[in-house]
Amino acid sequence: MNADRLASVPRAGRLACFCPPGVAPDDDDRPAEMSRYALALTVAGFALSVLAQTLAIGVLPIAGLLIAPKAAWSTLPYAALLAGAAVATFPASFLEGAFGRRAAFALGASHGVAGGLVMAWAIGAQHFVGLCLGAFWLGVAQGFSLFYRHVVGLDARAGAARAMATVFAAGAFAGLAAPALARLAADLAPNQIYAAAAAAAAFVQVGVMALALAAPVGARVATEQALARPAPVAWSVMAGPTLLGALAWFAMTAIMVASPGAMIGCGVSAADATGAVAWHVVAMYAPALAVPLLVARLGAPALAALGLALIALAKWLSLGADQYASFLVALIIVAVGWAWTTAAATQWLHGAGAPSRLQLALHDAALFLAAVAGALIAAPRPV
């Protein structure tokens, strides 16, 4: 037996690791395509997690206005959701790498179940601190679910761009399903509409947990030879996609959080405002399907910059919005810009090499922290 073959055989005393299902540390061992079963579970899990997030987005701005002791505090619950997501980025990255997606993503979804239930109780009890706490836990679940797009990037080579776009685009399902689910919750509890929507978000997170627990199990041993990986993405290269992505999250969140209250202030009904947010969510994720083609034509940096230009246009339109149609157009344009910038930044990062777990966690944390700042800046000012 030659030395190369001996190096590939695990034996007592040699360093070995257990890798999560479908993920091999050696870039040469990674499959060209993620398995259809694993990809289907990932797509469905992300879609349901975005559905839960959409229900929370529809609840938190209005519940904050109703419950907050001061108007300036009304966006704190939504900021707490984003802060929870930022905190979750490091556990999501490292736990998924150490224990596999079943354990990591089921843990994240469990926080979503608890968060939705706490939010429902807090809205019924008019408890502002409880509302912020429930939103924070629901945000932890969001932080774990956003890592789904990195998982498919780590799992495959040739099919990674298409798989990442497919996962991201699945979030459009939430915009279509959220209004119907919210109406169902309202019909079941007509006197507690917002609490019912929060409870529905918890119920959806149960589905996310079930899909995580259905993930393939079993680990295989990787030897020292298999642990040889390409060098991580250079920190200087990581700065570009992270900065542009953070700018997109900051601006999109500021516009989106301020829009429901502004619409209601202009005489738009609560139902129409919720519908506008739903179309906004569809536009946040559906355009990701075109990202692989656009990246091939324009390049990831140029597409990310184009997305930011759309967001700037949406901000200009939102400044003069005074009726439903103008608000809706601004929300759709900012969503498309956010989708292109975020998806392009993800492909830019993964296309630059092999990002480390720390780099992926820091990238996502920067996005969510920028969104927190956007939510806080959108808070109503005292008059």
C-alpha cells in the first residue's frame, strides 16, 4: 500500500473529524450538485422561515405603535428581531459546521416557536418588554434560516450558484401565503388579530423544525489529507460584498419599517397596507432566480451596485408617496434592489474562494446589524 493510500485511511492516533451530512472538507470530494432531497428540504425550510418572518413583519410595526410607552420606541420590537438574527449568525455558522444542519437548524427553529408564542402573549397582555423578547427569539430563528443559502454554497461546486438562487427565491412563497394565513388567524381570533398572527408565526416555525429534523443524518470520517482546503477568502475581498450588502439591508429596512405607518397616516387601510407588504416580500425574493444569469452577464459587483441604485430610486419615490399605488411601487422597487444586492453579494463571496465559518458569520452579522440601524432610524421622532 503506497503512502498516498495510507494517508487517506483513518486510524487510531490520527486527527479526524466528523462532517455534517453532504459536506466534505476536501473541495475535491464535494459533489457537483447538492442532492435533490437535501435541496428540497432546504428550499422548503427557508420558504417557511420567511413566511414566519413575514407574519412578524406585518405585526411588529403596528403592535409597536399600539403598545410602546413612547412613539419613538415603536420600532424597537422590529429592531429586537433583527438583533436576534445578528446574534444568531455565529451559532448558525459554527454549530452547523460542528453538528450538522439537523441539530443546528432545529435549534434555531425552536427559538422561533418560543418567540412567536411569547409575542402572541405579549400583544394580548399589552406587554412591551415581552413583545421585544419574543421578537428577539423569532429573530434568532431568522438568523439561522438565512444561513441556509450558505449551506448550499458549501455543499456543491458547479451547482452552487443555481442552488443558492433557488433557495433565496423560495422566500417569494411567503409573500403569497402570508396574507391568507393572516386572514385565517384573524377569522379564528377576530378580537386578537395581531396576537393570532404571531401565534401563526410560531406554528409555521414548527414546520421549519420538522423539516430540519428530516434532514439526512450520518457523518463520515475525514482524514488529515481530506482536511486540506483552499485558502479562505481574503479579508480585503470580503469587504466589498459585505459593505454593499450592509448598505442594502440598512436602506431597505428603513424604507420598509416606515412604510406601514406612513400608509395608514395617508388614509390607506390596514388591509391594503398588509397587502403592500406582502407584495414587497414577493419582490424581495423572486428576483433572485435571475441572479445567476445577471451575474454571468454583468458580474456580481456590478449587479450588487445596480441593486443599490434601485434602492436609491425607491427612497426618492417614497419621499413623495401619499397614496397606496406610490407606496406599493416604492416597496417593490426597494425589494428588487435588495434582492439583487443581497444575492449578488452572496455569490460574490462564495465565488471568491472558500469562505471560512468566521467569515460567513461576520458577513451575515454585518447585514443584520445594518438592518437594526435602519429600523432604529425609521422610528417616529417626537414632535
